[in-house]
Amino acid sequence: MKIWEKWRASLAVGFVFLSVTLVLFSFYNARTLKGNIDNHILPSEMFGMPEDMRAHGLTPLYGPKESGWDGQFYFYMSNDILGVKDTAKHIDAPSYRYQRIGLSLYAAIVAKVTGRDWVSPTTFFVSYLALVFAATLAGARLLQRYGAHPAWMLLWSFSVGTQLTLFNALPDAAADAFLILALFLVFTNRVGWSFIPFAFAALSREVYALFPSAILGFVILSSLKGPGVARRLSEQLIGKRYVLLLIPGIVAVAWNVYVTRHFGASPSSQAHGILGLPLAAWAQSMNVALHPASDGGRLRLGSFEFFSLAFFLLVLVAALRTAANTIRLPQGPLRPVVHGVAASLALFALLYACFGPTVTGHFSGYFKAVAVFFFLIPLLVALTGTGGTLKRLLYGLLVLALLHTSSGNLGQRVFASPGNIDKFTRMSALTETRRFECFGTYEADVKVNRITLIKTTPWGALFGGGDQIVVNVALTNTGQHPFVSSTGFGSVFMSYHWNDAKGATVVDGIRSALPRAVEPGHTVDVDVVTPVPPRAGLTLRLSPVQEGCAWFYQANPKVGAGLPLAIER
């Protein structure tokens, strides 16, 4: 009876989450997914399908000219955890994707335990839904334990980051869910078991390894004060099993090493435009939202993306304010744990302020990342006893951000009009803020200003990072159309190909955004960064590329013709 009384309110919250989510998914499945739950991974013929997926009767939702979405890759991985089949051939960036194996591994385990011979899309979705449901229950109970209403857990459960990634097989909500389950175990004195969900959280989003590491660090620091250090360390690390919090970090590092060695490239080398200077990409995206190309440059303060970016920044500020307030928590048995969570929250807020254009181009990108803040902020507010105006402001901000972004997600995806059903279900469409038609003729002049070789450090080499070449080039627009680096179709970037002796492309280069629009007749300097290729006999071909259209040098062999750089070893 006591257990029922403790969990009754949390179960009610979980029932609300489950009911609303299933209703919304039924609309999404009937319209956008064309009545076939298999389509929730949004697969595309552009990348093809692994052989065993086709053998089980799966067919792509989109054709060869449409990219689908990232969830297709994480689903494929669930049927090839170690990447030993042909899965990698059908993934855009195998090292980067496989680094986040946590959700795929969890789904594979569920399938195995339930006696299935493969992870079907239905199994993937149902197991994912069960995970988020469990996290909703655990989070609601934890909030209630410290005096907050359990219904505040729905801020996370109904956040656009959770709903969108759950519906489309992305690992973000899974990483949050594993983290919430781990924190529930820590705060309820079950540290010895928490390393398991912590490890899955780190395998779903690598930076989440910071949470157990920070908690362990503060536990050790708190044990170093005063006499009897050895005894206190023994009690905390061995007696209370905090030493087990080392495991998630070790697992994450070991898996990173495996992925790097197995695929021949570090995950970070395949992550483009994820991080940059603080608020630089945010400001650029805000400028695009204020001056959308489709409006002919007219100011449009009513832009949905403008307010999304504004809410994102305010949520970061709220996280920093909450973390700072938590650090002043009075002495208590949970103080090291609370400080570890608060410090992690602050570091993540600072990290997310450095998001690059790949993330800030669309609200779904950056609100996936901060979704966990919709749980951590209420949790720390409850733990610190924050009240009054500050509490109302924090909760009010989260509610407004939730309502705003959810309205966009529901309108664009769940309740999309028949004519727009496919518009927001492809990676290319989701990040599109400007569209430029293909030029037709590709004219440009590329001159090398200087070449710099950057040697890797021993630490970088451990994770597969190699030497890098930085080529500073002067790019002159000799054509009739401006060169603009945006996030949409037809954008122009400076890049490169590593080609073999037969001219076949071996490595498709990292895109370098132009620092400003380059009008016809104008020149801009751009740094092109490339890892040194692992073998000799390759030639570096420097060239601009118009995304979705053509490489300049392939359409016009004169572009950069005199600049091939050969690598000898």
C-alpha cells in the first residue's frame, strides 16, 4: 500500500504522457508516415538499405534525391551493433553515428530478451516509448520526493526534443531518459546500479559521461576535508559504491576507440558544423530569421525561428542561473551529488552556447539538446528550495518555450496539411532557411595563400585523430551569381576532394563556410581543413561546391586546375 501511495501521482503523470503521446503519434503515423509505422525511421533510397533490412521487407519512404532523416541510421545500427555487416555503407557518417550506439544497443537487447530475431521498426519504437515512459515515472517521483509537483515532469516528456526524437528514432530523448533513470537511482541511494543507465546515457550522447564523472569528483573533494580522509574516501567510494561511476566514462572512451579503429576515422572528424565560437552561429541564424530570403530582406520579427532562438538563449541563461544558485546549497549528505549535477548543467549551458550552424539552423536541432534542461532546472529548483519570483520566472520560461516549440512541431509535422506532409520530414528540408537555384555555369578562381601542417598530439592520436592540413585559399567569384553559405539548398562552400590516380573521389571533404557573401568580382579568404589521408597516391583537389547542385571543378575543370597537391609517405 505504501508503494502505491508513493507512486500514485507519478503513475498518473505517466498515464497522461502515454495517452497524449500515443494520440499524437496516431495522427503522425496516419498522415506523415502514410499509415505504416515502419516509416517512422524516415528511410531514404539516397543512402540505400542494409541487405538484411531489405530481406525483412523494409522499403524506403523517400527516393534517391531526398535524404530522409538521421533515425534511419540508428535503426540500422540496432541490427548491426558492432558494424560488421554492410550497415556502414548506408550511413552518412558511420563513426559519428556509431559513437552514439546507446539507443540502438538498448533496442537490440529488448528484441533479444523478448525472443525476436531482429529489431523491427515497431520493436524499436515500442522499446523507445517504454524507455521514455519509465524516465517520466522516475523523474516525476524524484520531483515529488523533493517537494515539486510531479506534473512538472511533463515539461521534459512533452518537450519538442523528446517528442520529435521519440517519433523519429533519434537518440536524444533516449540519452535524456537514461540520464534521468541514473539520477533517480543516485538520489534514492542506489548508486551501485546507477552506472548502468549512466553508461547507456554516455553511449547515446557521449558528453553525458560528464554527469557521473562530476558527481564522483565532488564526492572525492568532499571527502578530502578534515581528518579521517582515508576512512571517508573508503566509505564513499567503496561503501556507497561511488567508485562505480568511473565505469560510464571508461565505457564511453573504450567504445570511442573501437569506433575510431574500426571505421578508420574519429567521430569528431565526421561532425561538421556542430561547435564554433560562442553564440556566433546563434547570431547568424538569428540574422537569417530576422531577414529571411523569401521576404526579400524585409524585417520579420514574427518569425517562428526568431522566437525559438530567443527562447533557446533564455533557457541557457536560466540553466546558468539555476546552477549558480545550487552551488550555494547548504552542507548536507547529498551536497556532492547536487553540486555534480549543477556543475554539469552549467558546463552544458556554456557548451550549447557554442553550437555551430548545423545545430542552430532549425529549432529541432538546438531544442533536442536542451530538452534535458526541462527536467534538470525543476529538479534543482526543488532541491534548493528556490521560491518566489525567481521560481515563477523559471517555470514560466520553460512553459512558454515548450508551448512555442511544440506548436511548431505539431503544425509542421504531426498535424501537417496534406500538401506539406513531406516538407519537414527530410534532413535537407529541416535545416533549410534559404534556397538558391543551381547556377548552371560554375566560374571561380582559387589561389593558395599558404599551407600549414598541424601535427596531432599523443592524446589526439589515441582517439584516431591524425595530422591535419590547413590550406588558406583566396576564392574569387568570377561568375554571375553571389556565393552564399547558408543552411539550405544551393548554398556555396569551399571544400575539397581527395582523389586517387584514376580521378575517383576517395574522401569527400569537410565544408568550410564562407565568412560572408561573395558577390561577382569579389574575393574572400577561406581556411580549408583536411586530415592527412592514411595512404599515399592521393591528390587534393580544392574547389567550391554548390550543395545539391555540383562541384565547381567537376562542372568546370578549369576551377583549381593548377592546384593539385599530392601526398607522399
